[in-house]
Amino acid sequence: MSASERMSARELRAAIGLAGVFGLRMLGLFVILPVFALYAAGLEGGNDLTLVGVALGAYGLSQAILQIPFGRWSDRFGRKPLLYIGLGIFAAGSAIAGHAGSIQGVILGRILQGSGAVSAVAIAMAADLTREEHRTKVMAIIGVTIGASFAVSLVLGPWLGRIVGVDGIFYLTAALALLAIGVVARLPDPPAAAKGTVSGPIRIGQVLRDRELNRLNIGIFVLHAVLLSLWVTVPFDLVRIGLDAHEHWKVYALVLLGAALYVAPALHFGDRKGRSKPVFLLSIGIVAVSQVLLLVPAQSLIGIGMALLVFFAGFMFLEAALPAHVSRAAPAGGRGTAIAVYSTMQFLGAACGSALGGYLAQHWGRTSLLAVNLGLMIVWLIAAGGMRSYDVNSIRT
């Protein structure tokens, strides 16, 4: 293998470091998902499932509002300063959510958590620090780390909830954010040329008009809307069939281990020429099928487990593949802005999915929630039908 075919030490350091930043931050966001709906019942106002859904996705709303400003500011002022600011805000919001005694106080803390909108900044920095031929590997490392953080959080959440309580989980999240700041400080500095020299409405207008990017933006919106909506119903489903909340982690652990058996070979197979699109579309279909399986009225532990296994197989692949696709499709010189728009749609999907999921579950029942999820997945599958096949030779330069 020639030197150009291998990742340099600098690239590997950047990939591992930024994956660590994502992992620490996303672990803090995800770890409350499997336990919060049950915990919220003990908070003032926590019996309102609509407010529970809002609390789960509130961080997504502020993330959605601020992703583009943070991305553009990072193009102008540099990636690291914005990462420091964003992670500091995230830590403060986590502490406020931990101290809150009402669902409204948690919502406030979650909004502040999301105001540290650095996802696009971190992805753009990863692109800055890697060569084009290795960018897919780096984005895949980050995507897999996010998926792994999600997997770990589902296992740790019920366990930590029993040991330190959900308020303790929020405080732990603040500590993880501070640890991530230390990781950023040790990362290589992006080259000066990586700071975008083009700004203004023309650049963002070009990104917003790009059909290929729009397909990917629709996808990440739908994926995270469906993901967050499930946490309004799945914990209650497991309790309803007789599984104690502290035992939920066992289901999640088995499900995620099984899903990994699909993700690894799918990523490898999809990276070959001409195969990325079929695997991508298959994974969207798999997530859609999972919603059908969850709709089965006569639920059992095995039935719910199989539905979650199917869901996470598709979800983890798509979560890893989408950032790499966006980095390839982004126009030259506007990567920070393109990724910011993508991240905006990701977190907007989380906010809308959790709030709408809570509303539907409370007023129309879980069947309506899952039916809406299925409809969203079908819309995405249709939209993704016209996407390009993201092979190495199709990368924009």
C-alpha cells in the first residue's frame, strides 16, 4: 500500500480525536433517551406526554436554529474557537437540566444544550484535516462512533438511571462536554485555507438549491424524527409487557449487537463502485419495515426485540453513511455551510419527531405515531430513488 493510500498520522489523529468529541457529546445527549419518559413522570408537569416529547427534542430545535450560524462563523473565525464555545454552552445546559425540578426546567436546559450547535463545525473540521481519498473513512469513523455512542447510551441509560438518577446523568453529561473541550485542544489546527473565504447569501443559496444535498437533508430529517419519536413509546411498551425499567438495557444490548452484524458488512459492501445506492435504499426500506413490525397489536418481548433489531440495523448504517455522502456532495468552498444545513435538518427532525410523537401518543395512541413514521420513511425512500451513487470516482472536487 502506497503512502497516498494510507491515512497519515495527522489524519488518523484528527479522525480519532473528532470521533471522540462526537462520541462524548452524543453519549450525553443519547443516554437519557431510554429512561427520560419514565423519569419525567416524577417531575412537576411530567405526566403530559406532549411536554415529555418536547423535552426530549428541545435540544434539536435550538441546534436546528444555530447550526448554520455556527457553521458559517467557523468558516470565518476558525473551527476550534467555535468548538470551545459550543461545548461550553452544552455543559451549562446539561447542568441546568440536572438541577431542574419540573419538566419546564428540563426543557430550558435542553434548549441551552442544543445552543452549543457544533456538529457541523466538527464535521467540517474533519473534512479540513483529511485528503479527499480518505474522507469517506474519516466520516465513517465519526458516523460509526456516533452509532456506537448511541448503542452504549441505550445500555448505560437504565443502569445509570438506577445508580445516579436522571439528574445525575445530566451532570455527567456536563462533565463529558468539558472532557471533549480537552480533546479539541489536542487536535491539529486546520490549515488556514480551510477557513471559508466565500460568504453571503450566494453561497448558502447555492447549497439550498442543490437537489442532491436536499435529498440527503430530507433523509436525515426523517431518520431522526423517527428515532426520537420511538422513545415516547418503546420504554412504555417494554414496561407494558412486564419488563422492569432497569432491565431494558439487556434488550437494547442484544438488539444493537445483532444490528452490528448488518452494519459492518453493509458499509464495506456499499463502499465498492456502483453499490452504495442499492445498500442505501435497502437500509431505508429496513427502517420502514421496522415500523410495520412495531405496529403488530399482539406485542411480546421477542416481537419488540425483533422490530428494534431491524430498526437499528438500518439506522446505524444510515447514520454512518449520510455524513460521508454530504461531504462528497458539498460544493467546493462551501463545505462548512453545506454540513451546517444538513445538521440543521438532523436536529430539526429530532425536535419535530419527539414533539409530534408525544402529541400523537397522548391524543391518538401509539398506532398513529408508528403509522406517521412509516409514511415518513416511504416519502424518504421515494425521494432517495433519484440520488447519485456515492462512489470514490463520483466525488466532487
